Amino acid sequence: MMKFLRFAVLVFVGSPLLRAAEPFDLGQDLAYLRVHALADEQTVIGNLTRTGKPLVLDLRYATANDESLATFRSMLANRLAGATLFILVSPATPPALATTVAGELTLGPVGTLPAPK
């Protein structure tokens, strides 16, 4: 039983969905990135937004500070024209971050700010 539990923990911890700094390939050239702390993942986000490939950016539970928000705004403004970006939001998305992505294509439950489009 302990060997199985140890294996299960290693598989779970090693899951690509749990590695915050690595995008997960959803297929058909669509990447997914779950952001835990915007400040820690700016390089990855910047690289992904410059590729022009479609991206799902999960900001549902992300944290952000003033500096990381300013950098993120710049990344959004400078991404390749026509690059599809889906941003996942939730009621747990910090208000300052929600304001930053208000003009983007957001997906989330009813009652989320910004309102999902």
C-alpha cells in the first residue's frame, strides 16, 4: 500500500497541470497555463503571448502586486495581433487583476468580475 501511495503522490506532484511555470498542451496548438503568482510567471506568460499561438490563461486564483500588474498590462498590449487569448476568471480573481483583463475575452461563472464574455 505504501508503494502505491508513494507512486500516486509522485505522479500527482509531477503532473504538468501542477507545474505553474510550464504550459500544458491541450491539443490543436492550444496551450493552457495556470497562474498562481503573476510576479513569478511573467517570463513564461511573456514568451507564450509572443508566439501568436492560442492560449488559455487561468487567472482564477492568481495573486498579483502593482509591479506584476503593470508588466502584465504591457504584455497584453504588446502581444501579436490576432493571437487568441482566453482568460479564465472567478470570484476569487483579485479585483485589480480583474480590472486589468476587463477588455479581454474572459470565461468564468456568472457573478464573476469582469463579467465573462
